[in-house]
Amino acid sequence: MITPLSIDKEEINLLPPMDFEGEIVEIVTPEGARKAVEVLRQEKVLGFDTETRPSFTKGEFYTPAILQLANDKQAFIFRLKFFPFPPELASLLEDQSVLKVGIGIKDDLIGLGKVVDFKPAGFLDLSEEVKKYGMMTSASLKNLTAIFLGKKLFKKAKTTNWERRDLTPAQIKYAATDAVVGYLIHEKILELGTR
């Protein structure tokens, strides 16, 4: 069983950086999306996240520009502004048998619902899950990465323009890492929960 957990900013700053070294696949075509979904359907669990262009003006709203799905070795970055939302991808998001895990996913799903009409199924919000184990600190992705993985997650790229045609290497790495750490945290929770 997991014991009550907490961490502070100073402790996080002492940790080594989280650095995903796996394969990152950027998807910009419907055909690429179909091939990616074929690979992803072979997984029982996927890390899940989205990235949306930030809004700095009241009343301004953007839909998710990127959808990320990952395991511990591969991260798929779907560039949603470049092609119509693939029905195969919507079907995966509706598939109860493939668990999609992430942090604070409610807003991600609301945003995706403005892009495509789908019925989300098989989603698990890790920020809610850890509360069952006595989490005593904010259940942000940064804090959970520090607690469960012993790594520091950099969030600098979060407020960049995710709709730009050419994402920077830092944006791509950030997007991939955000999805991968969800997968890894879920694995660690399962491992600690069975001790």
C-alpha cells in the first residue's frame, strides 16, 4: 500500500530531469494517424495528454492542437490542425478495453469534444487516483513525476503556440514526455499498490 505522499518545490529542484529517450512519432497525415492507431491498439494502457494554444485574451478560445498517446517506448503526437480527426482515433478514445491515463484529463476531453463528437471511455485521471492513497500535496503532473519517478519535469514549453506549422524540438520533446510520464506513473502506482 502507498503511504501518504508529499513533496515541496525545493525537493523537486534537487531531482534529475525527466528525459524521454524513446521514439517520438509526429503525425501530420490521415494515413500516418491510421498506422499509429494500429500500433496503439496493441497496448492495454496508454499515457494520454493534449496541448492547446494558450489564450491571453478574455473570451478567446482554442481547441486542442495536439493529442499525445504513449507507452514507455513510443510517443505519438497527433497534429490535429493538419487533417480531419480520424474515425480510427475517435474509436480508440471510445474503447473501454484500452486504458488511457493522464493528469487532469477532464479539460482535455472537453476540448477534444469540440474537435470531434465522441464518447470517451477507458480514461483514468491519475490526480484523482492518487487521492485514494493519501496524497498530501498537489497532484499536478510535475509533483507526481517527482514523487513516483524521482525526476523533475520541466513545464517551460506549456504556454507556447502548439498550432505553429513547425514545432520546435523542445515542444515535441515536452509533448511526448507529458504523455509518457502519465504511463510511467500509472505503472509505478500499480507496482506500489501490490506491495
